[in-house]
Amino acid sequence: MITQVSDSLYTQLVKTYEGNLPTSEPHSLDEIRRQAFDRFKSQGFPTVKREDWKYTNVQPLVGRGYAFEAEPAALDEATIEAAAIPGLDAYRVVLVDGIYRADLSTAKDVPGLSVMPITEAFERLCFAKYFSEYADKTDNPFVALNTALFTQGLFIEVGKNQQLDKPIHIIHVAVTDRPLFTQVRNLYVMSTFAEAEIIESFVTQTGADHNLNNVVSELVVRENAKLQHYYLQLGSAQSHYLTHTEIYQEKHSLYNHYNCTFPGATFVRNNINVRLGDSEVESHLYGVTLTAENQFVDNHTIVDHLKPHCESYEWYKNITQDTSTAVFNGKIFVRQDAQKTNAFQQNNNMLIGEKSAVYTKPQLEIFADDVKCSHGCTIGQFDNEALFYLRARGISEAQARVLLVHAFAFDVTSRFANTTVRAYVEHLVEKGLKVG
């Protein structure tokens, strides 16, 4: 189905899909879709008048024409090879314009691991239990739109007591040869006492057309499970991403998220919400953003402490070049029952481009009285004294700038659990840095 926008994407979506939502699915999912579409219709696309979207103007994205369904397009094997992480031995999973490609994937027949298109998971018990249970309780209209209209995505379940011997590397490739608006839905379930590492790379094939990707991922980390989760945003300028990641944790679980964005994709908005739903839960969120040209990257995070004796740690760093813009909006909630909470949040920013911009808003909302919480942010430029110190020792200005940026990012990258991914990220930071 190729549908072009006549007056607005909102109007076209309503005209195209109202009364034509998928019906050959379980009745419960059919009802979830209809309710979600009603919510989207009532809200519409967000504008800058909404506080959470104050610096994120989506109107240029939703005011143009798109196809709503992907059609087969030639995939260059070089694109997959370019997305590979040097030295990383991993199970590979490939999604092309959101569609799972088993022929390109190697995460098959692995004991204790289930990987399949999300449309094949409708009858699984954990799908019925967890799908839309948490993400759809947010007020993000793109989540509602995704829930109503998703037709592709990925389902992953790691079985009880399973510790995967290798990471799962998910490669999201934008290949489309025409303007495309995708609704990709993912559900990842970590069963009790399971351990895994998921690395997601977002790439664009050379020659791909303008694409807008609305990706919603729900992650459930059950009791005593551990998950290391990486986002590596490597898309090209013609790619635009709206991602919403909703994590729910049970007792004694551990979830670590590493979010890295590099020069390329013109527009990136990441919503990362972590719900610590039981006691003795631990979460860490780390982020490194390096922007260039007129790139826009917005990271919105929520860490919601619902129960006592939990710990969260969040540290994001932004490095802006040229006329690019970075946004950080982090919220920590400590609910009334969440006594003995230990929560930390920090955002540091380095503006290299004289016309670049950073908007930061760290926030704490505490409703308990026996907690240890802190938050803060810094904004600055190159330390001229440090630059002079390095140059006085025979180091060129270009190399000195690289060293200073590495030192700035090191606080975050040093905390990456996977040393191979860490080295790769540090290489991408150096590669994306303009030192001329």
C-alpha cells in the first residue's frame, strides 16, 4: 500500500486505517489496537506546546508524504558487513525496514532462546501477559500509533535459568527506495534467572530514501534476571527515528542500558523509561551523544522507583558540533513506598560548535523521606588550559582535541560491560569528531 499525504499525515492515517485495523488476530489484541488508535486520534502528533516536546519539533517529519508499508528492496551485503562490530562474536538478527529476515540471521536453534517476528508470537503466553502492559500507560502518542498499526518487529524470549554464551546483535537496516513510515514493535522477555546481552545497531543503506521509523520496544526483566542492552545509532542523514523503550523490572533483577548516537541520522528522539517494579532492583543508564552538521538528538529518560531498597545510576554526556542540537530531559521518580532508594543522575555537555546548542533538564520528584538522591548537569567548551598543556608537550591541536573528547567521554564508556563494544564506541567517537 503506497499512500501519500494530501493535507497532513495525521489526516491520512485516520482516513486510511479507520475501520481497517487488522482483524485476523486474537480478539484481545484487536481491542488493544482499537483503543490505542482512539487515543492517537484524540491526541494527534505532539507539538512544541507540550512540555516534553518543547525542543522537539516533529512537524517537518509528519508534514510530508510516506508509504505506510515496506516493499521488498535489494539489500547490499556490504551494509550488513559495515554494521558488524569488529571482534564481536555474537548471534546476528537482521531486520530490514522493520521486517525480520531469518535468512540473514544466525540466532536460530539456540537452546533457551526464542527469536521470531512479533506477528508469530501472538499466541504465546508471555505475549498476552506483557504486550502493551507498560508502554501504553504513557502519554506518548507515537506509542499509541505504533500499538494500533504495527505490522512488523521482533519477539525475543530468553528461557528460565538460561545464560547466553554470546551477545545477540540486532541490526536494524533502513533500505527503502521510497519515503517510508514504519511502525516497528519489539517485545523482549528475560525469564527468571536468565542472563543476556542485546546490542542493537541502527544503520542506513547507501541510496535509501527518506524514512521515518517509529520503534516501540517493551522489555521485561523478571526476577533475578540480568540484561545488558546497547543502542548504537549509526543511521545516515535520510533516516529519522522515534524510539520508545519501556523496561519493567522484577525483584533482584539488573538492567543496564548503553545509549550511543553518532553523526548521521538527522533526527533522533529516544524515550527510555525504566520501571523498578519490585524491591532490590538495580538499573544503570549510560549515554554518549556526538552530533554534527544540523543533527538533532533528544534523549528523554524516566527512572521510576516504585518499591523500597532499589538503586539507579544515570550518566549522559553530549558533545555537539557545527549547528547540531542535543537535548537531555531526565526524570527520577521516588514513590511514597520506595524508602531506602539510592538514585543518581548526571548530565555533562561539551559544546564544540559555536552555533551548536544543548538543552538539559535533570529532574527529581521525591515522595519518600528516607532516600539518597542527587542530580546535576554541566555545560562547557574545550578547556583551553588543558589544550595548551597538551600542545606544549608536542601534541598537535587536532590530536589534543581528540584526547580531550576521549577523556570527557571516558567516564561513561569505561562503564560499558562489553569491552569490545566499548572499544568500538570509542573508535566511533574519534571517527565522528571534526578536528580540522
